[in-house]
Amino acid sequence: MPFDAVTLHYVEDALADIYQYHNSLDNFIVRCGFSQDLLRVSRLRAETRASGGRFDKAPKRYVVQEILRDLSTLGASGDLIVARIIDQLAKGSFPQATPAAVSAIEALKALAEANRKTKAQELQDSEREAAIARRSAEREKEAKRAENTKRRDGLHDRFMGLMAETNAQQRGYLLEQFLNDLFEFEGLEPRGSFRIEGEQIDGSFAWRGGTHLLEAKWTKEKVAGAEFGAFTFKVEGKSADTRGLYVSIYGYTEPAIAAVNAKGALKFVCLDGAHIVRALLSEDGLKPILTRVWRHADETGEAYLPVNRL
């Protein structure tokens, strides 16, 4: 980083008077990384400044001033050389140095120590702030996890409570509402039941870049498959990317699943109440279940994958 004027002033004072002879100064500067070519240019300008004056040869201070001027034009590489000069001044022993040069070197050491302490304090402050930020993020994460657990537990209790509903029509309506809230909790952008011309849709949700229509059933018996045709018609009547999710809480008969598997061009998959309970008892939720069931469907053409095979 660029050095401030005070630091450069002390560098100038130190370099100008640490050696009695110019050759010693030149050797020191070159060892710190300043090239011989640039040194010749700097000396030439210093001699030009001194010509016609009271000096037969440019004073070492003139040379140092020109060197520092050239270093200021080198950007980061010039700053690096200045840093090496300061480091060598602080570490070295200079018997020929004048009291002014010794004083300047001590001032550079003091500045370096102050800078070291400042950086150490800044590092401590940064680490402390980072630790505070981490703890805050952990608290927020834990609070969010606790809130999600509370919401998931509430959905679980609500789902279990639906079993006590004896009115089949009311239970079906409550199931649609429950699934809409579950999809909302899962971040699936649900839409509640809606009607379009000639069709009643129990709901829909967005997942894996496409829209999935919902058909929800809570009947006393397993779904026998007669309803599959109507749902297939609803899904196929939409865009090519539309898929469906059929949810039958009490499951499906084997002939029903076999029939839908045999039709090809599978457009929907089937879940049952056990899948819903699994989603409500796991922090992973519903999405991994959908992923597993759809991958199974894509690979095998089977619309239904029981929980015990997940």
C-alpha cells in the first residue's frame, strides 16, 4: 500500500545520512530491489539539480529524493521496495549514521510497531465481529429451525386430527386445505382448489421448474383406479410440461397401480398417507420424497413407490 508523507520523510532522512559515501548508499538501495538502470537515471537528475550550485557532486539527499520520486511512479512494485528499505533500515547496523539518521530510523521503528499494533487490533476487531456475526447467524438458523419444527409439528398434529373427522366431504375439503398449507411450508408456491370450464382442480404447486396439478382423496377404501382416467385427462389437457400428484391417504389397490403403470407416458405419481407422515416427521420434508418417487417413475414407469421402498 502507498506510504504516507511522514514515513517517506523519515526514510529520506535515514537514507541521506546513514553512509558516508555514495557507493555504500547505492549498494544498499540496489540490495533492496532498486535497479541499477533506474539508479543511474535518479543520480543523473540529482546531478543536474546540483550543477551550477555550491555542490561539486549531488548531495546524497538529492539522490535519495530522486530515488523516492522514481519509486512513487512504480506502483505496487515501488511500494514493495520502500517496504524492503524500511525493513533493512530497522534491522541493520549503520556505524556511519549521523544522529539525525539514527533518529529517523528509530522513528521508522516506532511507526512500524504502531502499525503492527494497529493491524493486530484491527485483526482482533475483525475476528470478534466475525465471531459475533457467526453467533448471530447460528442463532437465526436455530430460531428458524425451531420455528420450522414448530410449524411441522403443528401440521403433523393437524393431519392426525383429520382422522377424527367423520364427514367424508368435510374431511376431503380439509385435506385440500392441509395439503395447500403443507406445500406452502415446503416452499412449493401452491394454489388452492380452483375450477375451470368442465373441471375441478384440487390444487397445484410449482416444483422442479414445472407445474404439478393435485388430486387429493381421503376415502374409506383404497383408490381402485377409476378416478385415474379423469385425472390423466386433466393433466394432459394442460401444457406439455404439466405433471400431476395424486394423493390417496389410504393408498391404492394393486390392480389400480398396475393399470396406471401399463399406460405409458406417465404424467403423474401417487403418494399415500404414509408418505405425508414421513414428510412431517423429517426435517428434510416432502421434496426428497417427491424427487425419489419421480426418479423411480422416470426409471421404471411405476407411478407408486411405497414408503418402505424409499
